[in-house]
Amino acid sequence: MSDPTLTVAFQGLPGAYSHMACTRLFPAMTVLPCAAFEDAFAAVREGKARYAVLPIENSVAGRVADIHHLMPDSGLFIVDEFYLKVHHHLLVVPGVKLEDVKVVRSHVHALGQCRRFIQANGLTPVVHADTAGAAAELAQLRTPTEAAIASELAGEIYGLESLRAHIEDETHNTTRFLVMAREPVQPREDLACITTFVFRVRNVPAALYKALGGFATNGINMTKLESYQVGGTFVATQFYADVESRPEDPALARALEELAHFTHQVKVLGVYPANPYRFAARRTAPND
């Protein structure tokens, strides 16, 4: 049985992009595939794994459903972030040629991200639950007229051949992952940090405007602000935010204090090092 302190959990089957993220982040650790995001959270909470690596958003498909709802009540903390370039491969049973393929199966987002390649080759897309699952099923059925869109790692695991690599439409296709743990971390003082928190504003006019004013006046860069409904109603809204700072910095401390005046609840989900990809992407982004 693997050592839980050397185990990292992810949602999906072996060969999923989350699996790839785990191996890039923790190459010496054992991976623990989980059927659902809740199972990955539970694995860490119950001591079966040290970390969970979970996707939070993709540069093409946007935010990952359910994660924002699950994180605040998971009992875990964000301790790191990681950006994975997504390179899709067209996987087939060894010996199959591209002209033999009629149907391609994959997750709905992967099919959408390879739309131009699929259309250019006259393939019929069929939605599968996930990318690695499509590869695993193809390896089991060995249908010569079908292919799967998945990772290179999935091809290696399931003994499939990659007919075409990097078939995604957009070269910037990148998924951001969060690393979750039972205990928070204290990043080194010399590192740029991200603070992630959730809050609910009071149901009064201009509450959100007033709540966010402290971040502007204190010069805090907010890189993400998303809203989603909670409690099964259309009037209870929770906001999820990332800012480039740490709570002990005086400027962010003042902004959070002002935020508290206009909210029901502010909960910090994690303070963690900012991944260098953030700043590299910013340097190459077009000027507004």
C-alpha cells in the first residue's frame, strides 16, 4: 500500500490531464485517481493523500464546473498553483491510418478545442465523459474506424498510437490547477503571492461596488472575480476572488477590512506562491 504522505489525488482516470499535472508537479509521488472531485477532496481530508491537484479554469473553456462550490466547504487550503499547456493527440489502435478513422470520441471541451482539425478531416465527434476514458474505451474495443482525443500520457498508458499531435485549435490552450492540502502554507517573504478568498455581499444597493472599492484605493491587483449562486436561490450570490498580495501586507489588510463592512462572510481559501507563468503570460499579452 502506498504511503499517503507521498500520494497525490486527482479526479479522473489514469492519463487524464490532471494526471499529467500531478506528474509534472510531484514526479516522485504516487498518484491516486478519484471518480469525482468530492472524492479527491475527501482523500486528502481523510489522510489517504497529501495533496489533491484539481483544475480550476482553462484559457479556452473557462472555469471548471463545481470546483467553486466545493472548495469553500472542503476543509482544505490552496497551497500552490500550476499551469499546464494542453496538447491534444489523436489516438488510435496501432496500425490504423487517418483515412480509416470516421468517428472521434472525447470530452466535450476537448472536441470543441479541436474543432478545426475534426472538420478538416471529416470526422464525426462523439462526446465521452472524459478524455482518458475515451482512450481507455478505445483500447478495450479496438475499433479501427474510431479515434480518441486525449493526452500523450493516455496513449502511453493504454497502448494507443498518436496519429497527430498538438491538434488543438489554440496554441494558448492552458489549464490552471490548484494544489489543495489539509494545512495552509506560509510562502517565503521574497515570493510574489496570490490570496484566494470567497465572500457574500449584503443585499443592499451598490454593495459590490463599495466592497471592492478598498482594493482599488489600496492598489491591490485583483486578477479574478467570479460569481455563482448558492443556497438554491437567485438572490444569494457568492464571489470568488484572486488578488496579488498576502493578508499580512498592510495594503491588502486594509482592503479586506473594508470588504468586511459590506459582506456577510469573507473566507480565505489559501495564500500561496504565484506561479511564474502568470507573469510570463502577462508580458506576452497584447496591450489594451
